[in-house]
Amino acid sequence: MKVLIAVDGSPSSLDAVSLVGQLINPAADAVAIYFSPLEVETKLAGRSKALIAGATASIIDEARKHLPENLATKPELLTSSKPAAVGILESAGNWHADLIVVGARGVSAVERLLLGSVSRAVLHGAHLPVLVVRSAPPAGRGLNVLACHHEASAAAVAATIGKLHWPESTQGHVIAVAESLLAGPLPAWLENRVRDPDTAAVAKAWEQEHADEVGKLAARLGVFQKTLPTAFHASKPIVVEGNPGDRIIAAAKADHDDLIVIGRTPTDAFTRWLLGSTSEAVLMHSHTNVLLVPVAK
């Protein structure tokens, strides 16, 4: 596993390094720290080259301190004179990274909308998984992780989770959301008319379809859970109904999850505008760290 972490000296980028330290195998995985000198040059405009060089070295040294000391391979340093997002994507490609990690600065309304220009550009430009970090890993306990199942992205999500290192203290959960237009509790207007034989037949068919769909979804979720590492096998699968983004965020909040892993399936611009994207909804509205796994079209 080759992980590229983009740092800029901000607390969120250092949190990203700390989180990566818990997801890699120090004996086998390789880490690269990406830094754009333009970040320092912009903040220290007009200052001497020596000062800029010293500030750059300090940021990189601080990032390295947040990684495990027993890494078999010394972290590589990657830089680029290009704008941050372009440099990150090009460096990830040239270095043959398996995962890109970026920090998200805050969770304000504007931040949720834009995700920061760099983070958003990397997300939409990358063809490999991207981990967006908003907070450091918890102290005193293992990670709580929520893996999201969707038929179109299950294989890709399972493959990415399988490449990461999960300590024994990890508490893994899996979730699937039933979102059919027909499935769901019987509407009140229909419930009030079940005395009519024809309406009663419709109501029965409606409820049966709902039960069948939830049952099939639970079965698929069970199969998905077995494809994941053992850290995800102990918990009871979560099958819920409703808006996928809302239910995933609610489940992560209820279980105090530190990381959500979700697939990002390709959709056209009109569909994203009309219906929204579950992965983007989770990313924008959850305060949890999110690992987005792209699915080829």
C-alpha cells in the first residue's frame, strides 16, 4: 500500500498524518508526504528564501513526527511548483499511490459547501481512493469505522478496506440503506382505506415488497460483511430505510464512528444536481472523516 499525504502545516493536515499512522502496516506500506512550497511562499510573501526554507523544513519535520517511528521505509518527500491540487494529483500518479489523504479545514457552512478548493479539486480529479480528514484519531481507544454497502460499489469498497491495516482494537460496522420508492412503511392514506378489498390487496402487496427488499438487502449486506477484514465481522449489520445520506450520517453519529468508508459511483452533472450524491452528502454534512472509493463507470 502506497499512501500520499498532502500537508500544509495546518492542524487538519497533521491530523491526517496521525490517522494514516493507524491505518498502515509499518513493516510493509510506504508513505509519501506531499508539500507545495507555494503554500509557504504565499503566506511569507516578501520574506527571505532562508526563512521560507526553514519554515518548509519545520512543517515537514512536524508531519513526520505524527507517523509511526518503526516505518520500514523512510517517508518520501514530494513537492511541486504547480498549484496544490494539480501537484497532488500529478505526484500521486507519478509515485503510483494507492491512496491520497487530505485534510479538510473546519466544518463551517462554507466549508461543507466547498470542502476547500484543494480538497474538492483532488476529490473530483482523482481516480483512486481519497481520505478526507477532519479530526485526529481518538485517544485511548481503537477506531470505530462504518463501511457503507451499495451494490454498485461494494466490491471496490471491500478491496480498498482490505488493503488497509486494521488493529485488533478496531470496531468495524457495516450499513445498507433501503431507498426504493415503493418500499417503506404503509402510507397513512392507504392504511385508512384497507377496508376496501382492492385497496387491501394493494396494501398487502406494498408491505410484501417492502419486506422482500429489506430481506434481500440484509442478505447482500451479510455477504459484503464477510468480504471485509475480521475487524468488521463481530458487529450486527445495520439495515435501515430512508434517505441514504441522512441514515449513514445518523448511524455514524450514534456509534461515535471516526471514519466512514463509502463508494463514489459516477453520475452525470444533471443527476447530481437533481438528486444529489450520497457520498457528497455524507462528505459535506458529516463531521466524521470520510474515505471515498471511486467506482469505474
